[in-house]
Amino acid sequence: MKINPIHTNAVNPYSKQQRNVNAAKSKSTFADKIEISNAAKEMQGVSDYSTERAEKVQKLKQEIQSGQYKVDARKVAEDMLKYYRF
């Protein structure tokens, strides 16, 4: 059985509502805002650390190649004890 609508016009309940044109304009007045987290601020400082680290590594490489680098056995032993005790 097929039921066909009789004399029904397309009913759109939203057609009688008016759009608020001013609402769209007021939303655009808000400015964008950015907040940088503390973690991101710390990461910005890492670039300085990496350049200092690269300089230190380069200096150590030069000392090793020239034979001037000496290993402090006591310091190595102390650091190993700290590592394995904790």
C-alpha cells in the first residue's frame, strides 16, 4: 500500500525565522590569542644548550686528537658508584 501526501506543501519551519545579521559582525571583532606554554618556553632555551653542547664536544674531540685529554679515574669511579647505588 502506498500513501501519497495530499495537498501538503513543503513545510519549512525555519523559513519564518529571521537571521540575526549583527551577530555575525560581532563575532569577527574578537582577536586571535596565542599562549605559549612553559614547556614550549623551555624548549626555546634548548637551542642555546645545543650550541653550547656542540662547542664542548668539538673541544673534547680536539683534546683527544692532540693527546691532551686526561681521564680522571677517581671521578669516573665515583660517578659509576652513584649510578649503580641508586
